[in-house]
Amino acid sequence: MPDPSPFLLTWLALPAGVALDLLLGDPQGWPHPVRWMGRAIEKMEPVCRRRIPNDRVAGAALAIGLIAAAWLAALSVLHVLSGIHPALGWAGEVAMIYYALSIRSLGDAAMEMYRVLRDDSIPAARRKLAFIVSRDVDHYQAPDIARATVETVAENFVDGILSPLLFIAIGGAPLGMAFKMISTLDSMVGYKNDRYIQFGKIAARIDDAANYIPARLSVLVIGAAAGMLSKDAGRRALKTALREGHRHSSPNAGRPEAAFAGALAVWLNGPNSYHGRRVEKPVIGAGYGPVRPGHIVAACRLMTFSAFLSTALAWGLHIVLSLI
């Protein structure tokens, strides 16, 4: 077994990045790699479409090329910084881990929605919700807005917290940046509309594959976190996720949503309208009650506890892998 002392800084990078995310969140106006990734996608999409006639092949080239570029760029930056001074390389890794996570920003966005609902400003809440979901929200009332917010917290717990933590644990900050590119590609081109149904198919499939194991692991993490808050909540989270986690159009999103639904004893999902077209989706947690604005606060508390457990899990995995 290697001497652990050379790994000390590396071991501390992950919790330091998490602490930085909890402290700073996502300050407006700061440079952010995800925005750079978004600009790269916007710039390269027309190039790939112009040079490759087949939409699916063009989309695959975009996705694979940019994911590899994100990993290589992060690796190169850390190599250069470490060459100047090891502490500078460590600081760069901490910064990348911070940028890969969304614990504080996810909670802040949900709590802002809660405050707007608490002040009975439904039109303002609809406007804010329209920025974070793709469904039609023009006729949403407070329970609908609260439900959509809780669903967003549940689903984004996986791709904004647990998945990047696990990728970082396995491959360090560069793999975390590669995952963020996967997630960004899915959010920009992974739509099932006329423009992206073929072009974005590979990006969406890669995102599904990357989140497949974390989504299922999230059931145990959320169940354990809910159990820390209430034994009944923990049992409901596990039971609902096992029974209804597959009842979702996404191969992954239903698992954390069902766990949150059980833990909070609310129903989620159900029919929604997208761009004027009604889409029938099964209800998750049909035996429970409707979501109320106060459930947003409970969802954020559950997400935070789950994030701490995820950090401990990822940190332990990272230490074990670094000693092998």
C-alpha cells in the first residue's frame, strides 16, 4: 500500500471543493466553465452540421469531441498549474470541483421560489419557473409551481451533486469537468423536437448512461438521509422508489423523484403540457398528498442531508481508489 502522505492534498481537494460550493454557490457575473461549455456547443454545432450531412453522426461527433476536449483541457490546466507549484495545482483542482457542483445554487433557486410563493406572487413564480423547466407554466397555481420545484430539486440532486461527486472520486476534477460537458450537452441538444431528435440523440444517450448508476444509488442515499430526519420518511423513500421509480419517461429521473415523493409523502410527476402539447405521464406517489409550498423547504433540507452523505461516500471511494 502506498504511503498516504503524498495523497493528502489530493484527498482534501474533494471536501474543499464541496465546502467552497456551500460557501459561495454560483455568484452572478463570475466566470464559469459551464458557460464556456455552452458557448463551445453553440459554436461547434453549426460546424458539425455543415461538415457532416447525417444529423445523428454530426451530433455524435459534437458530443464525443467536446466531452474529450473538456477532459483534456482540465487535465492540461492542472498539469501546467502543478508544474508551477503543487499548491497551485491543488487550488486549480479545488476550483474545478467547486464548479462541477450545484448544492448551494440548487437550494438557493428552490428557496427563492418558496419565498415568492410565500408572498403570493404567482405570476412572478411562473416567470422564475419558466427559466428552469421546459413545460408550459402559464396556468400553474401555487401547488403546481411547488410540485415542479420539488421535482427539479429531486432530479438535479443526481446530475448536479451525486453524479459529479462520483465522477470526481473516480477520475479527479478532469473527469468531473467531462461529466459537466455531458450534462451541458444534454441540456442544450438532448431534446426530442424536430431540430434535435436525431442530432442530440447520442448526447442524450451518453447522459443517460453517465447518470444510470448514480440515479439508482441515489435511492439509498436519499433513503438514508430521509431516515436521519425521520425513520418513517426513510422507509417511505425506499419503498416508493423501489415500487415506482421506473414510472417515468426518463430512465433515471424517476428514481430520485420517487425517493423524494416517499420521503415527503407527496405525489410528483403526472401529466404536463410542453410547447402546447399535453404529455401523459404517470403520477409517482399517487397515494400521498399534493405538494404545498412548505414542502420546498423540506425538499431542500433533504437534498442538503443527501449531499453531505454523497460527499462522504465519494470521498471514501476516492481515498480507497487512490491507495490501490
